[in-house]
Amino acid sequence: MIENQITEQILKAAFKVHTELGPGLLESSYKECLYYELIQNGLFVEKEKPMPLVYHEVKLDIGYRLDLLVETKVVVEIKVAEAFTDVHIAQVLTYLKLSNCKVGLLLNFKVVSMKNGIKRLML
């Protein structure tokens, strides 16, 4: 499955979760529900996947964790924020580098319409 097909399925699931729950819950609530929906759709999803930083021969386990890694190809970072910030974008770009993935989705569930809470990032 290619990244575009995966992101399409992720976004459909995110819209479903947002429609059913609405804005205003904790990030962890949306993460669990989105994880559930993606698993139900037959996707391979890793939740809270540890991501070490490797510098030359040194592997640093310094606490980076991907919210969701879907099909080992797409990083999903979930937020509940007034708006995306440069820090949110930098976080996803860092996760893309560390995971060797090309595509990331930054999803903000604190929006009236989910279409306003999506940012697709590519490395």
C-alpha cells in the first residue's frame, strides 16, 4: 500500500472519530479512538512507538515517541491545540527523519471542522 492510500484511510478514520466525539477531549482520547478505527480497517498500526536518536555509533533513547505509525510508512501526530505552531511542524519533521518515513499527518482535533485540522508534511 502506498502512502497516499494510507493517508486517505487515516483521514477517513480521523473524520469519523471527530464527527462522533467532537472537539474538546484530551489528545489521548483521540489517539485511542483513531488507533481503534485504523485497526478495525485492517491497517498495521504501532501506538506510542519509541524512536531513538542515532548519532554515529551512539543510540540515544531520549524519549521520542510517535503517536501512531501506520503501515510503517506514515507518521501521525495528534494535537488538541488552538492552531498548529512551528514547533508542531518541527516535531513531525523530526519524527519523519528519525523513522525514515516520507509522509506525516499532523491532526488537530480542537477544531469545529476536521478539514481545518489537517496538515500533511513530507520529507
